[in-house]
Amino acid sequence: MTAKTYTLREAEIERRWYVVDATDETLGRLASRIARVAKVYARHSGYPKGYKEETLGHLLGRRPEEAVRRAVKGMVPHTRLGAQQLRKLKIYAGADHPHQAQRPEPLA
């Protein structure tokens, strides 16, 4: 078996620069606007050529509930308690959900 690893050279990297006007902007909204461009989710399957990258904008277009779940996952404790909390979290892309019998209340 001959598996070769391809490494990009410095000249092959295409860099893109952005200028952001922050006057009269709220910090959180400015940060979320910048994060849409700069945020990249990466994962590796463990197999050769199993590295995958996806930008936040692409993920929001494809599965917006997954972007919210990943954001919440980063904020809960990275312990067994946090894992239990994430299992109880239900996220839906629209206003419709199958939990009317539980009489959910809007979050303040």
C-alpha cells in the first residue's frame, strides 16, 4: 500500500482579506457577522483523506439546527453533566415541533 500525503505549498494557499467597518455596531452583532465568514467547522473520520471542512454560512444553509446545537455544545460543561444536558436539548428549524403536549414556555 502506498499512500502519499499531499501538503500545500505556501505559494498555493489562496488568502482572502476582509475589511470590517465597526462604527456604530454592537459588539455581538459585529462578531456574529465576522464569524459567518471566518468560522470553519472541521472533522476527521479517521480514514485517509477523511478530513472535511465546512464554513458556518454553508452549515446554516444546509442544517441551521446543527449550527445552534454546536454553539450550545461549546457553552455547556465538557463533562458527563454537559453530555446529559445535550441529550435533552431539542432543536427544530421552524416554529413547528411535536412537543405541544408538554406545554413549552417561551424562554425569557
